[in-house]
Amino acid sequence: MVMQQLDEDQAQDIVTIDLDGKSSMADHMVIASGRSTRQVASIAQKLAEKIKQDGYGPVRLEGLPAADWVVLDAGDVVVHLFRPEVRSFYNIERMWSFGDEDKMAAGGNA
């Protein structure tokens, strides 16, 4: 549902990271970009509303109204929405994908 909503709202460069074995805070992390602070804020607010409407529980939003980097915590899924320049600066995909390169090099059996 999260991926579908992000796609509908024209989020860019959507990446999912499986946090199994990496963190107990959530099962999945989703990272995406918006073209501007206005789009980042809009995507975050629409996604939070959709999650609430679908009955997935409470949602916490951090980073509004500046909307350079908005974090949406929906329990099992944490979504990071960035302006492209901010995303490039923090590069959290690299930070959270540790170990994935080893799995890929070992054919996914590591």
C-alpha cells in the first residue's frame, strides 16, 4: 500500500530496505524523493492519511513544515521522504543497506 501511494503521488527514486536482522524499530524502510519541499510535504501528508484510513494504526510525522527530510513512522514501516539534494547529502540508503552487498556477492545465501 505504501509503495502504491508513493507511486500515485509521483515520488521519485523509491527504494525499499528490508530491516530484518538490522533493526528492531521496523520491518521495512522506504526511501523516496520529491521534487520540492512542497511535493515532499504533500506526499507525506497524503501517505499518513492513507495509512490512517486503511486502519494501520497511528502515524508519526517528523520534519514538517520544512519538508527537506520528512520521516513517517507507521510502526512496521518507516518512510523517509527527501528533496533530492538532501537525500544525496545524507545517503541513508548506503548506511542501512550494510550487509546487502555481501548477500548479493554470495548469491543471496549469506
